[in-house]
Amino acid sequence: MNWRTRIYVLFLVSLTVAKALPRSSQDIELKPSIVQRFSQLQEKNFKAIAMVMFAQYVQGGTFGKTLQMAEDVTALAKKCAAATRDNPDCLKPLNKIFLDTICQEENLPRFAECCAKKDPERNDCFLSLKNSSGGFISPFERPNAEAACRNYSQHQHPLTGYFIYEVSRRHPFLYAPTILSVALGYEEMMKSCCGSAAGPTHNLEECFQRQAPKVVKPVKEDGLRQEHTCGILKKFGERTLKALKLAQISQKFPKADFVTVSKLVVDISDMHKACCRGDMLDCMQHREEILHYVCTNQDILSSKIKKCCEKPLLQRSDCIVNAENDDKPAGLSPHVREFIKDQGVCERFAQEKDTHLARFLYEYSRRHPEFSAQMLLRIGKGYEDLLKECCKPGLPGDCCSRGEEELKKHIYETESVMKTSCDIYKEKGDYYFQNELLVSFTKKMPQLTSAELIKFTKQMTAVGSKCCQLSQDKLLPCAEENLDLVLGEICRRHLTDPINPGVCHCCSSSYALRRPCMGKLEIDETYVPLSLTPDLFTFHEDLCTAEEEKLQHKKQEMLVTLIKYKPQLSQEQLGWVTAAFTAMREQCCREENHQECFATEGPELIKRSEKMLS
């Protein structure tokens, strides 16, 4: 049985055994033993899962060591399945067996502190060491096309296993189904490109360059979203995650009643808790059960997911997530004034605070698919604050009515921010819009490296490219939810290496207010500007010879350095320096000896700029 068949069978098996899998990974007594798992998955499927697990836990481990640990656990499973009497090792929870296997390995000093702990603290320690930052593991280097095809023809099955190992250790929070699905795409690419390599007009390099982005796209997108969700859960807690999912599900399924939506919120929250803990098998089981529930209850949920539910399991989840929101029920009133004007509001708020707030968020969200989930959470928070204030004894009965005016004001401000940003994007285009963001975010976060600032602002610019072309009713959900992914990445970077107090406040105080908070940040007054040294600004002939994309990158690096040197730089001053630099570059690029010109004119530009800026 080849790797492709093994991976596919894994999901067929997971469908048939779903009801036998545990409902809660916290309840050890209900967790199937290693024997049950082995029997359900069979040897090759069990080993494939073990490969992903070990590669995600021991990211620095070699392929050989990872494979050996997977084989050791598989051998134990076979031994337990064949045993005629109970063996203490066979009765351990599967996750404990995985961690025990790692802790028995030599030459893994990074995990010594974790291995000294007892479960569940040990598992938490291992999860805290998972690192998804780009520089933690060197980028995956693809061999040249001919060598790759030669290797594939000789070692097809091990090569796919090696691909799973490389993807897993670079994406330690990625769903196992995504990894295994991507492995199928990888094998399809190898088969397609290498299978027709003998053709006289076939270009191997072109084939790989065309297909590889499609293969790795789910890895990047799903990996970022999974890490983002786990970051919300870890920083802001289960209540915030549930509120976010309540808003999103209410928008997606506006015809579903509150009880049904609440059930889905709890199930999806439980799934994310399992996935973020790293309990892959529980994660997969939760996901499959949710898909089963949604697809068997389409009549009460949505008329827009029929085609999704007809797709293979691997494609079903993404299809449902990306499906259009269902139509709002006929006769649904546009307002929710009963939550403000009803006489019993304060009594209900006092007696069942969270349920009352959840009902408000549900009712408001299902009426407003044109709002982002983050905006809906801010509206929910505003409603909660309003009730806390207006339900105090002795306050006038019309106190809550001011909430409608405040709500209108917040909606107008949010829509204005997004419209203004899109207007600037449409006027300036990608490169100059990113430069505007670079100036702003370098002032807000000068502690970030040039590479980080360029990366984050490029991602924000991509949001403009993706969302600003959409109609008004689609703009806000697209823009704010995609910006939230970038801000989440910045905040995770802050947790790893603190940036500054302003960023700390925005990343820690409120998830719903994170985007407006970041927007209001100004110059970081705690930052000590760079000193003017001879090598701070250097100009070389590559300013004349570099390709356009590399030239733009180099100019953006100079822009970041300039702002770090003079954080108080005004727009007018920046315009002067930019014009002076452009004139110098054009002059030197006309000269026969570019470098000699830059060596003369560069220091002169710096002197004139310093005089003007001082």
C-alpha cells in the first residue's frame, strides 16, 4: 500500500470509528488505549500519524530519529495488540506514550526540563517549546527538478514520508488532516511533473514552479489561521474564543436558532482546545464530528452548504468555512431594540449575564453579515458596558437609549477608517501604499527589524489588494478579519520578544479592540533613535543595476532606517529627503562610474539631509 493510499485510508477509517473515539481528551478514562487506536487505524496509518506527532514535538530532530521514534511507538502498539494480558505501558494514554518516547531519547537536552515534569504540566511544557517562527528551522530547499524526479522514481514512498516530516516540523500547530492532504498534493505534483518528464517539450522546472505554490498554499494559510486561533485562546481565554465563534456562526447560519448555534459554538471551541493542546487525534475526531453534525442538519442550518457536504472529507471543512452566508430569514426585523427598551433587560442581565449577552450577540450578528466578527464583538462589549452603567439603581429609565447613538458612531468610525484606507490604496497602488504603512508602523514599533516591518506591511498591503475591490457589504468582514491575522502575528512576535509598552497594551487588553488600539498608536516615546554612523546609510551601484523588485526592497530598507534615525520626521521632511535621494540616484545612474558617484554624492546627501532635519 503506498503513502497516498495509506493517507486516504486513514480518513476513511476515521469516519467509521468516529463514534468510538473519545469525546474529551481531558477525561483519560474515556480515551481509547494504544491497542484500540492501533486497531482502528492499522499499522501504516498509525505510523503516519506518529510521524506527524514526533516531527511537530521534536522540530530539531533528524528524519532518521523521527522515523525511529514513530517505529518504536508502532512496535509497542503491535506488541500491545498481540499481548494476552495487561501490560502497564499499554494502558497509558497515547499522548503520554508519545512524550515518554521522546523523553527516553538521548541527545535531546532542550526537552530535559519538560521531561522532569509530570503530566499534564509536561505536555504543556512541550507545547510551549513549539516554534513556528521562520528562522527557527532553515527554509526547505527543493532540489533541482531532475534530481527530485530521479529521487522520486527510486524512493517514492520514503520521499513522501520525508515531505510529511519536513512540513510537520516547520508547522508544529498545523492540523494533521491539512498536512496529510498537502502530502497528497505533493505526490500528485511529483507524479504529474516527473511522469511526463520524457516528453520532448516538457520543462521540469516550469512544471514545479507552476504547481508548487498550489501545493504549499494550504500549509501557509491553514497554519497561520490555526496558530492565530490558538493565540486568541491562550491570551484571551475560552470566553473570548466562544464569543468570536458565536458571531461568525450566527452570520454563517442566520436561520439557525440560538440553541443550535450555541451547541456548535461549544463543539468548535472544544475542537480548538484539543487542537491547540496538540492532541492531534482528539482534534481530528472533533472536527469530523462537527462536519457530520453540520451536514446532517443542513435543513436547520443553511441552504448554501449542500455542495460542500457532497465533497470528500478533506475538502469539506474549508468549503463550509468559505461558503456564502445563508440568506437571512424572511421577516427578521432589522433592529434589536428589545435588548435596550424592554423593561426586564436589567433583571435578565443580573440573573443570566453571559446568556443574555450571548443572545444579544447572536441576534445582532445574524442581522449584520456586512460587519466583521471583531466589530460585532466590540458592539457586544459596548452593550455589556452600557448595561453595567445603566442598570445601577437610581439611573433614569431612558439611560440605555444613548447606546443606539454610540453604536451608530462606532459603526461610522469603523467604516470610515476602512474606506479611507481603501481610497489611499486605490490612489497609490501596492508599493507606495506599503511605504505609507512602513512609515506609520516603524514609528509605532521601531524595535522590529527592517525585515519584520517590511513583511508585516506587505501582508497588510495584500489585504488591501484582496478586499478593497469588494462591494461595501463584503469590505469590512474581509478587511478586518484579514488584518486581524497580521496583528495576531505581530502580537505573537511580541510575546516571543517584547516590542514596546504600547504594543503590549494593544496585544493584552482586549481582543476586540486590538485593531483600533494599534491604529491609535503613535510614535514610541520609549525608543532611543539610531545614531548617525558612517555605515548607517550606504549607497552602492546596485541602486542602478538591481531588478525593480529588489530595488524597491532596498529603498524600503532605507526608509525604515531613516524613520528609526528620525522618528519625529514629518511628511514634508520625508518628501524632501525622498526627492533628494531620487535626484542623486538618477544623477549617479547616468554617470559612467556609478560607485564613484555614490561615494561622492552619498555623503553630501546625508549632510544636507541632516542639516535640514535638525
